[in-house]
Amino acid sequence: MTTNRNADGHAPVTSDLVEAPGGASSHAGLVLGMENAAATPLGFSVFVDRAHYLQLDDVVHARSPLPPGGPVEAVDFYGVVDEVRAVQEGVRFDSDVALVSEGLLPAEPAVTAHVAVTRVEPEIFVPPQPGRPVSLARGEARDRALFFDQMTKRVPFGLSRDGERVYANLEFLDGTRGAHVNISGISGVATKTSYAMFLLHALFESGTLGPEAANTRSLIFNVKGEDLLFLDKPNAQLADEDREDYARLGLPAEPFRSVSFYAPARRGTPAPETGSRMEGVTGFYWTLREFCAERYLRFLFADADDERSQLGLVVQQVEAQLALAARLSLPLDAPTVEIGGEVITDFDELVDAIGLMTDPEEGGTWAGRAAAGTVQAFLRRLDAAKPYVGHLIRGHASEDDAAHVIDTGRAQVTVVDIHRLHDRAQRFVVGVMLKREFERKEASGSPRPLMLVVLDELNKYAPREGRSPIKDVLLDIAERGRSLGVVLVGAQQTASEVEPRVVANCAYRVAGRLDAAEAQRGEYGFLTPAARARASLLKPGSMILAQPEIPVPLLLRFPHPAWATRPSEVAQTTDPFARFE
Amino acid sequence: MRSTHVLTYTALRQTALPAGSTIAAMPLRLVPWSPEYGSGIEAETDAAADDGASLVEADFEGSWRAIRPAAAAHPAVQIVDGVRRVEAHAIDDGSDGTMAFGLFGSYAVGVVRCEGQRAHIPDSERVLRVRRRYLQTGGEADDRTVAVGDAELHFRAELPAGAQAPADLIAALNRLMLDEEARLAEELSEDDSTLTIVDGPLRLRAAGPRVVGYVKRTHRWYIGPDRFGLLGTLAVGERTPLFRIAENDGQRDRLAWYLRLADMGTQYHQLSGIVRLETLGTLPPRDAGALADQTALVLPRLASSPIRDPRAPQNLTPVGALEQLLTRRLGDRLWIRRRIAAALEPASTTFAIAAEAS
């Protein structure tokens, strides 16, 4: 009947399957041009070939010709599938599906996929022509679609669902063009901390940082459980498929090479207060001199969030007096300070001395002209801090105070365990450490090597409402850290409760499983509607990553930690070479 | 005539209702088809058979009674149908001043197969045929090619014999479609593992042994008042015995039977769910009876519901879907009409497109 075709039917339409330049591709379907599924330069639908299928997150390519005679012959469209729908063609009523199943009504399933365009090459923003073939992008075409070809320094941030690497551009992490990562997700299922640790692992081990990797430092606060206290131990329960995933990512399935652990020193002794892990953990505390000289007092008032209160003023004045006292106390290498002629040897004494010097009723002058009520409030709060932070600020010299200072320079990864501390003490430690590291970086004058700070519960430390000294430091890091080489890897359950300026400065936004209502908040505008819907379904180990160069968020997965996250996972072996197997 | 009808109806009620029922007589009933398709029943009971065809004999299968075939596996069915459309009317002013009517028409013919749990429409050029014709009442007719996007529509010229008015051209187009349906049914009926059903009275010449014509719209009943009463009492899935219809010219001798497809409910006339089926008159009556039994088994399942088809129940569900698909294959009507107009534009002195296609 081919002869009839030209006589009576349509002349055959030439359909040349155009390969993506330089990449293998396989046919997937045709560009649709329906009134309700019109092709646009930013998104188009694909009628999926019946012999193939397209699924969410597939990367596709289509080439569409331009009218002849111009300088450009054709435009290449690259994109990511963000919706797939199936209908039965030939049915009109809902009940027709039963007729079709009974064999009474002929109908064919038709599958269409919507493609969010990521890249148009060259940048001529015409719609792709309906009827043009669409193919799955592999190899170089996929790299082009996701801009991996333009990333000169790329770090694997995970695997796409088909097992291909998803890269991120180092330049948007190291401060060259941007910095900071923000991770949102429900506790327990979103695996925020695991992903943050995976990112560190990828950064240290991918080789992208080059020789600088050895000097790159990171500071991590262990805020719950003991998840992060075994980062240097291989995970005995790591499955083979996870090892394969590490291999696909080009990363070793090994624990962190260089980790130092700090836990609060036990009361009355410099030994660390830890649970299941004892060896290799250093107890940390600060000396009274350091506390006074470095003006850490404010971090005992880290929850003072009322901007109208005069409390901040009193704190500042007392801080100044303490700093002065530290400068005047001799000898200069003693851990103690002298206030009002008395040598202060522990935190309780310090609180008492501050009380004497500040309370106007006792003849104190440190508070200046602050109202009596404000001074009382200040003293009340200071007094209340005694049982929680007293053991972290010490005046009795131990044999080696310097060994109990948290030194982030000692290893690539510094884990500070604060999960057993009271909330006030936690804030104090976090505030002091952030301030110290930021000032250290600031003073060093060089942004490299990088300092990465991993901090969960950003909503606590940089809440949307109010002010606090920690929030000030975090804002400083978010806004200036980029040029100083301080990279914040922040995480929180709900980004809507975090200071918007902290989140807005993050080049990378990551969402794990989100609460359905939370996912509708404006803070997640980086998610497409389809991605939002999926965010409430994500399984542990799956994240949605939005990065500056790729206009659509990508779904990715990452393997289970290659390091132990609990005592039971620590490989029970004495073989020192076990981790190299 | 009216009285005959009412009498027949009354007789039906007496047989159809259980003794003691006291439903008030309600002689007025609706005919289910949507009015724009006309009435499905266009004939009263046959009073006389003097218009070219007549019932010759009706006693192939014993006494005149309802027959319900024994339950059996449903055979595979293929149903051939077509759609046609006038794209545009035209007038050709010939060089000698005589005026000829022209018509751009399209038709498509296809088949839907129902086998087991699957109904599908084979989509190959052999069985899904789209045709374009330019018909003219006289003079010289040229083939017309219309460019539509990347494709071309080729309207082959024909001068239908005896056509004088636009209505004749429409009839000719219809005939072309019916011929194509018949050709397709003849080809497909070579496969005698499948029951082939073709739309309308049987017009085939060289058909296989398992072809049945399916008459949706009744213009004549062919059976006399003595037998007519049985039709209203048929239950769904029951058929009448065979009877023979012979045209006067002796050609196209058919064996026919009536079948109830569906019970439309009391607001509709009892004859509403009835169709006539025909097979070749040359078939041995026993084979024809077997075919009739198969149709009685298969077709009630395929009857359409009034909510999905304006010609329910006669326009079968799969056929409705086939017609939809064929119509879609004809292309967008308005758009083709504009392309035809555009194609004629450079020679606008020769052609004028009439204002409205029928």
C-alpha cells in the first residue's frame, strides 16, 4: 500500500534521528505540540515512544532545526524530565477504562513526559519543533545538559538515580564564585548530617582540591547521639552496593583519614566526658583568662534575643572590664585572672566577683548607668549559667592547659561533641568556636586552605526572629565567609525558621525529606512544583540538590557512610590493615 | 398504519408482561437515537413487499420463535467501518461557459478487532485507509494537490456517472466509502477464524464464509405482521430464526435475522434495541444459523450505552472508537478547508469555493 500513500495519504515526512553532538543517545520519543502541552524554549512535553520509557530525572536532548539560510542550522535543547503522565487515548469517560480492560473498547496508552529545559545551545530561545525526536542524553550530552562540561573543578555531590555522577562546581563552594551549603529536612529520615559528612568526604577525597586537601580543615559539632564519634572507623556493615556506589563516585569507601575528637572535660578532671568512645578523645575547656581576654561572656547570653533590652549593653561593659582585668593579671601565662585584688580560680568565683563589681547595691560600677532591673536580670542569668558551663571555664591549672584547647589545625576534621551539654552550654561552645575560627581565619589573611563549618540546628543558632551573638557570627560567616575561606554547611529541619540572610547566601541548597506543609513555604522556591511534591516522599539517602549553574533541582542519592556511625558498626578487628581491604 | 402499530404493541405487552401486571398502557415511547442522526427506526411494519425486495422464506430453523444460543466461547470479531467528510463544495466555470459542481471529499475506512480481553485498531496502511477525492459533475476534472505543512494531500479527480447536483456528489462520495469498506471486508474475511462484521446491508461479492452485515438503521422490516410480534419480545441476546431477503434482480440474496442488543428501559420503544444482521444468501442455512448464534453471543456485549454514543445501542462501542480515530485521521476539517482555499488562490478565476461544506 505504499503506492497509495503518495496518491491518497500524506507524503512521507523525513524523520532523521539527530545524534547529540559527541554523545551517544537513544531514541525516547517526539516533541509534542498540543494546545495544552505546547513546546516552549524553557519546557516541552515529549510523546514517549511505546517501545521505550522515560522516567523522572532522566536527562534528554532534542535538536530542532532553524529555517535555512541563517548562521545557525539547529538549536540543541537539553533538559531533565520533571513529570511523566500516562493517559488512555480513545476514552472519554472514567468508566471507559473498564470497557478497555474487558476488550470492548479499543484504546492505547499514551505516555508523555515533561522536560524542564536546562540548556539551549546556542542561546537562541525558540521552542523546539513539535515532531522532533527526543533522545536520552548520555556521556557528553548529559554533561552538557547539566553543565558539567563547564565545571573545571567539579566535586561529585552524589549519584543520579540511574547511577551517573552528579557534580557540583567547586568554584561555588570555595568562595571563588559563591560558598555555603544549606540542607533542610525532617530529622531522622532526611539524613542531613550524613549528607553533610558525605560532602566533606567527597571534597577531601575527590582530588578536586588538589594538594590543598591535606590542609583543608573542617569543624563539626556533634549535637545528638554519638553519630559522629566514629568518623575514623570503617563501617563494618557497609553493603557491597554501597561500595559500588563509592566506586561510581570515584571516592574511596573508607572512613575519614584525619579526625580529632573533643568532648567537654569532666568536672574536676581534664578527661573527656564521653559515652561509648574513650580512646582518642580529648577533653576540652577554656581558661578563665581566655574567657575574659577573648570576651566570651556574651555567649553565655546567647539566647538573649530581646533587642529592646539593655542587657546587651551591660554584657558589653562587663566584657570590657574582664578583658582589662585579664590584661592586668600577672603572670600572663596563668590561667587565672585577678579581679578587685583577688585571684579568681574557678567560674563560680568569677560569677561572684562580677556580681560584686557590677551590682550597684554592692557598690559595683561595671554596669555604668544601666537600670538596676537590667543589672539584676544580667546577674540572675549569669548565676543560672553556673551549673551548666562552670566546668568548661577553669582557673586551676592542669599540667597542660594548651592540650585542652580545641585545635582545628590538628586534623582535617575536628569533631566537637556537645550532645551531652545543656542547651546553654551548647550555645556557649558553638558561639565561642565559631567566633574563634572566624577571627582566626580573618587574621590569617588568606582564604585558603578552606575552613568548613558543619552546623545542624541552624534554626536554633540563627533563628529568623530576634538577635543573638551566635546569629551575628553566623551572619558574618554567611556574608563574609566566602571571601575569608570559611564555608558554612548548615542544616535545619525547617528553613522557614532560619534567618533568611543566612540561607540566601548559600550557593547550594539541599532538601531531604520535607514536611509537606513546610515544603510549600517560600524558602523552598528553588524547588520546582514537581520537586516539592517529591520532597515529601524522599527516602533516607535521597536528596534534592539545587545548584547555581543548573536551572532545575536534581534528585540524587548518596551511599551509606563508609565510616561507623555507632559502636555496633565499628569493625571488630585488630587488624590495622582492615580498612584497606 | 398507526392502528396496526398500536395493536402490535398491545399484543407485545400481553406476551411480555407476567399475568396480573397492571402497568397502565403507555403507547407513546421514545426512540433512543439523538435526533440529529435521525430515527433509528424509519419503517413501520411491512404491510406489503412490493418495493424490490421480499421475504422469500423463513422456515430454516423450525418454528418462528426466539432463539437463545447455547453459551460458548466468544469468537474473535473484526468490525469494518468508515467515515466520510465533505471538505468543500466548489463550482467550476468551464472555458465553454458551462458550470460544473465540484466536491472535495475525504473518507477513511478501518477495522477494529475484538479478541479475548483486547480491542484494538490495527494501524497499518493496508487496513487503515485514508482516501481523498475531488468529484465533479461534468467537464474536465484535474487531480488536486494541497500542501499541508510537511505533507501533501492528494485529491484524486473522478467524474461520478450521472451526478448532476452537489447532493449526487455527496452520494457518490458515500458510495466510494462503502465500496472501500466492502473491499476491506472482503480482504479481511479471507481470515475465516474471525467473525467479520461490516456496516450496513451486505454488499460484498467475493467474501469469505464468516461475514455479517450489520444494519443499524431499519428502513424496512421485511417480515410480515404475523412474525413481527416476536421482535418486541426478544430478550437481550436472543435472535429470531433466519429469513431470506431477495432483491428483485436476484442479486444480493441474503439470509437475515433480528437480534436484541440491549434493553433500553420502559421509556423507549421495544424495537429500540433491535438490529438486523445479514449474511450471504449462498451460505448453507446451517452455517448461517451458526453465524447468527455467534452474533447473538458477541454483539450484546459490544452494544453502546446512550451516555457514550448518540446512536446507542446500535452503534457498537468499539465502532464508535474506530469512527473517532478515523475522523481524527481525516485531519482537522477547518484547517484542510483553509489549505484547499490557499491552494486554489493563484487560480482564483477558475475556482470558487462554495460557502459551506455539508
